[in-house]
Amino acid sequence: MHEWALAESIVMAAVETAQKEKLKTITEVTVHIGELQQIEKEIFLFALNELAKSQKPKIKNDAFHLKTEKSTLVCKTCGHCWKYSDMKKKLNETESESIHFIPEVVFVHARCPSCGSPDFEITKGRGVTLTSIKGVR
Amino acid sequence: MEPRTSVIEKRLKNIKRIIAVASGKGGVGKSLVASSLALHLAHNGHKVGLLDLDLYGPSSHIILGIKDEFPAEEKGIIPPTVHGISFMSIVYFTQEKPSPFRGVDISNIILELLAITQWGSLDFLIIDMPPGIGDETLDVIRYMKTSEFLVVTTPSKVAMGAVSKLLKILIELKKPVLGVIENMTMTDSSFIKQEVKKLNVRYLGKIHFDETLEEAIGNADRLAETQAMKNLTVILMEINL
């Protein structure tokens, strides 16, 4: 359950931001979950809510909103665009799990489906990002 | 917003010392020094972690003979303990395949590893650095603020040229440099010692070229018995390690 570690980074970043902005309560935190990281959403949300209980400033119940972000992979060699979900079936369980831990190892285990190049980039949907925080002062 | 940077300090807070074994040049024996240093400290009863940050060519696991290990998952990932060393490497996730990473990917991998690795409490975290002053070195300086540097060179003027550049940037950034180890020496030349002294950095001593070393690679017990390890132990005593 390495989702806990990522949830902890979200909660700490939200708290840091709220402290800078002098918020007394955090009411809403929007988190984008990139497709490549293959986060277990329920576990992640559970971890966020558990970690939120002991924070200052206070984080309101059910403050976390999760949005899944589809990935876009773009080949630097031939320009082909594709999604991780298009190629996931071709990867074995170990490869897929490795990408779950470190999304960049997709460059190790996958190739451009059009030209076979390993030189592609993740332009969308890599991992977990904190996209917005709302609160009251 | 990048959330992972917020949690790194917490992940590292119970580590007493972080020592990055670095060089401006590849092939000078950084991984051997880093692995041997970790073994030496573990043998002396310290709690030790070893992080291989050479993402293109990780080799600490080859030197220490670490195979068929994988981190446990618990509120992050917990490095397996081998030879008394908590060992973390990209190799768990690349399975020895080629790793064609660009700079931005390198930084993302380092951030991810630092954010999700649960080291627990350690006396020492040793980092096996890749050569040069690229992303990995800059990221270690940026995110692992307490890191100290142990620099390795060979007697070659070519190696020292690149090592001088690394030393100069570390000095400019006011990073603690424990000193320079001269590895694989075959003569009594004092060239490296003089060059290091010009930069006001401590010259720590020589590890003589050891023909038997290659046979000890992959076997931590045999490694500990090599002349190279004996030379290193003397050097490490100089800096109370």
C-alpha cells in the first residue's frame, strides 16, 4: 500500500499551502490521479481521510475530490500519440506493477506502438498532483 | 502543484547522516566505495541504508550480490535488508533492462523514490551517485539538504579534470565535502593529492589497484577481505567512519 505515502505527500502539501495562505479550515482539495500510476482510488481516499484527521489547519470531512486523468504518451521519434490503457494488456504483471511504483519505468518496459522507439514522453497522466485547495480564513 | 517535495523531509528526518559518494567521472569506483562503505558501517554495528541513484547503470546490487529481493509495501516501500544494509535501487523496477531516461524523468524518479521510501531510523544513508553534476547531483543537493559528499577519483589527469569541476560546484554551493579518495592507484604519484589540496579539500588517501577485486564482486564476505577494502578502512578511520 504505497498509496499511503503518496496520500501523505498530498496532505502535507495541502497543509503547507493552507498555512501560507493563512486558512483556518481546508474545505476542498482536488487531486488529479494520473493513469500511469494506477492508484487504488479507494485505498488512496481512505489514506487521505485518515491522515486528514490530525492536521492543523483542520481539514473538513470529505474535503478530497479525486479526478482520474487519462494519460497521453507522445513519441519523440515519429510523433505518434497513445494512451497507457491502449498498451497495458501487452505488459506483464511485474512490468505493470513497476510502473505503478515508478511511472517513468514505462520507458523501460514499453515502446512506441507505431515505430518501436523508447524515446517518448508522458505529456499527461503521470502521477498524483494537487490541483486546487479551497478553505476559509 | 508538486506534492512529493513536501514529504521528503519527513522521510529523511530519522537519518543521522547522509553521505553521497560522488565523482565527476564515471568508472572511478564510486559504486565499489559506496557499497564497501555501507558494508563497513553495517559491520561496525551501525544502521545503514544504501540508495543507488545511478539510474542508467545501477551496479551496487551487482557488487553486493543482491538478487531476488523486492521492497515490502507498508505505508510506502520498505527497502529489503541485505548484509545488514537497507538497500534501495531502481533495479527493483527495471529488472536489468536498459533505462532510456531523459533529465526530467530522472528528477521525477528521484522525487518518487524519496517520497515513497520508508527508511525508518538510520545512522547512515549512503548514496551511490552517478557520475557528473547533472540532475541526480543537483536533486540530492536540493532535496537532501544535510548530505555530505565523499568524492572518488582515479590517478588519471582526465578523471581529476572532471572531479575538480564537481569539487568546485560543491564548494560554491557550500556543501560539506568529507574529502577525496584516490582509487585504483598503481604508482606513488602525488598529482591528485596536490590538485585536491589546491582546492582546499581534504585528500584522504589511496586505494591501490587490486587485481583480486573482480573475483570478489558479488560476494560481500570476500569483498570485505580484499586489499582494496583494507585500504578503504584505513581511509575511513581518517574521517571517523
